[in-house]
Amino acid sequence: MPVDGNGFHDRISTLKRNELFLTNYKRMNDPYEFDGIYITYDDLKKDIKNEAIANEVKKCMDKTKDMVKFTSFTTNKYDENLTMWAHYASGHKGFCVEYEIICKELLWDVFYSKNRHELNGNLIFSNPEKVIPFMLDNICIKHESWSY
């Protein structure tokens, strides 16, 4: 976060409270953030054969995207990847905090993919237990061009 930016003091006060700053996908710099998985709603309606259920699936996906807050961590040192630091430290004007991670089970790796993945009615009805993990994986998919 830039030292003179609007969010700088929010982030400093978050650190003073011994908390993490969390954001939602709308504030990220990747236009496809949280869109690693997509739903073709016309196809979904055909698969499900019920427009009301298809609309509820869409609402659920949209609500999930809006509710989820996250932050990013890296194991890269500053001089290992200047491009990454330009993006995530506001052009090298922000700050970096080092953390000791105690509960690594709460961290998810980012996966880079050339293609987006489709959620369709067949998955929803043939393997409903896989839908939530599939949707959660959506948080962790970025286009391969973001892999530094």
C-alpha cells in the first residue's frame, strides 16, 4: 500500500490491533479475480432443466464472491521478484510485514491456469459434495500470466 494512499492508515491501524487486512475481489488488480471458474447460465439452465434453480446457483455464486475476504502472502524475498512487488506493494512504495505462520492448514496455494474452468449442472447434480470445494478453489485460480 502506498505511504500516501487512502488505505495506508487503515493497514497500519490493522497491524496495531494485531489483525490482518482483508479485502474482497473487487479491489484486486486482476480483472478475472474470482472468475477462474465460470458458469454459462444458458447451459446451466439446460443441464438443470429448472430456471429457478439455475438462478439460485447464480445468486449463490455471486453472494459467495461478495462475502469472501482474503489477503495474500508470499515466500519470495523482495529482490527475488521485482515485478510481483511492483504489483502487490504499490509500485515499491508500500511496506512488507513478515509473519510466522502457525496454522498452515488455513492457507491455500494459488493455482495458475491458462484456461478458466466451467461449473455446470452435471457437476452440481451428479457430485453435489464437490460443488463447495470446486467453488472455493475458484478463489485460488489466477490466469497463468500472473505467475511470476
